[in-house]
Amino acid sequence: MNIRIAFLVWNSFQLIHIKSLLKQIPSAVLIIEKRKKSQPIPSSILSEVSNSILYVDSQDVHHKVEDFFDILIIQTVFEKIFLLEKTKIVMLQYGYAKEPHNYGAWRALADLNLVYGKYAADKISYFSPVEIIGYPRSIDWNDPSFRENARNKYKKYLDSDKKTILYAPSWGELSSFDCYIKSIVDLQDEYTVLVKLHHNTVLLNSEYEKDIEGYDKIKFFFQNDDILELLAVSDIVLSDFSGAIFDAIYCNKPVFLLSIEKHSEKLDTFSIEISQRDMLGYIVNSPSELSTQIKHHLVSNSSNYLYNDLFFYIDSNKAFLSSIENLISGKYQLSQHQLYIRNFIKKALSEINALKRRKTLFEKIVSFFNKK
């Protein structure tokens, strides 16, 4: 069968996440969505992909996909996704953080959701058919050459006499950066400190450079840097509510969870970062206790009791290809309630889009008469 398949990304983080899966289908097209806040994906990352690349503006994605591709593989929704009728949508889990979003009703738009493990499968199976394919980057992590290359890449920042701390905060109102950065800077006498800013901190905050001014002694990494490479050279991970928590857990790194006063719709009491926080890592309640907590727990066993629920040990590449083949063969069918939820979401999104169009038209009319 001549099945036309495309992967859709809009930033470096997403491309790095799917890179190994993309390589499994050489004939697939990589669509790079150009959003208002997009920054170019560097050639150093694109050069690792041999697939054909298509650049498409956000408002045109559905046009470019519907009549040209049979299957579209995505990590997040895009503008006018509700208009797709003929193209099958495969959603690939990209993290465990922020459950109100990750397990939201938008998952019902998928013909198939591919997830890391049982925990996510149980949450998402309400909305659509689900397959567990494990952690998509397991092939990289389990390749000794990957970790050796990472050590060679970052060795100039490392000190063999010190443990290396990787600080990977979330972004926006869930970021612990402002509260903890000074205490993290103070750790430099005893540890090598690396800071990996959340990709949205850079993509959605044009003034992020002001936030890191004055911290010249710390090495910062940004949206084009691979967190898995940084985990390969790190001994300890500090985070707050970021998806980096779960990358660290997969890599069996001790995680220290920095507490802040949080006010966000991205979290609720069901979220694993809240409901099972003490199972994910060692909780740090304030900047003043950071150093003490690290020293106290660094010698502890870093085994995570949630690991087997979060991640299923499997060859992700093979599981991915098998799932795509099953989708093509018609194995996955929406249940009655999944179909009802999808239809409801599509109708709601269509009505919201119509309201936006009317608002835009009204604003243009007002602007026209104001100029007169």
C-alpha cells in the first residue's frame, strides 16, 4: 500500500523527541509548522534527518495535510485540526507533566494515541484507542556511544572531582527559577552546575536573556540542546513541575523537586506532580534547605517506585512501526463514547473558530472607519 505519512513539529524540542521514530519511516515527510513565536530549527539538528522537509504556515497546515497525507503524527494540536476528515491522526506522548493538558479532551481528536506506559494509557484510553510503545528515546539512551558522545561534547564544562547538577525548571508561573537560582548558584563550590531552560522559556519569552544576566559562572542551555545528552553527563537533577522530572526518572537520576507557590490551570490535585510528588523525588520546601537536602539524599538509593507504571520496557521503534501498521490495517476503531466525545470537541472548536473569524472581521471594520 502506498501510504503517505507525515510528522508535524514546530520547534527543536519536538523534533529531537521524535527523531528516532522519524528515521524508521524514510519516506515520511517532516512538516515544520511556522508559528508566530517560532524560531528556526538549526541545521545541526535538521542535518540528522534524511526525510523530506516541508515548511508550512500555521493557518495552512490542515490544507497541506488533508489531501496529501493519509497519516499525520503529532505531539500537540495545531490550528484548525478539527477540519481534518480523511487524514488519520496519531498523537505521540511527549511527557508526563501538567495533566490537565496532557489528558485533556483534545486527545479525542486522535485515531490513535501512542504512550510511554500504563499510567498514560489508563488516562488517555477514555478518549481514543491507545498503544504503549515505551519511551521513544530509549534507543538513544541505551546506546553506549550516545552517552559517550555526550560526555565528549560537554567535557569542557565538567569537573571530574565534582558531581554534576542539572537544573531543569519549568516555564511561566510554574518555574522555580526566580525563587531558587541564587541558592543554585551557591552550589557551585561543591558541584558543577548546568541549567537547561525550558524550551518555552525561550520561544515564548522574548526577554528571557534579562532573567539570566549576572549568572555568568553557570552554563545555560537552551531549546536546541538535547536534555537527554545533558542527563547523560549529570549525577543529580533539580526541577519543579517540568517534564524533565520524568526524563530524569527514566534515566535513573536522583530528582530533587523544588517547591514554589503555584497558581496555574496547568496543574490540579490529580496531576502526578502533585498527587504523588513524594514518590517522584526528594522534596525541597525552600531555597534555604536545598544544599542540605542534596547532601542528605545524594547517597540514597535513587530507584523510583513509579517507574514501571510510567515506562514500559520495549523496543520503541518496533512498537511504533507495529502500531502504524495496525492503524493502516484498520485495527483501531473508536468506541461509541469516543466517537461522541470527538464529535462534541470538533463542533466546539468549529464554533470557537467561527467566533474568532467574526471578531477579526469586526476589528477590521472598526479599524477601517477609524482611519476614515
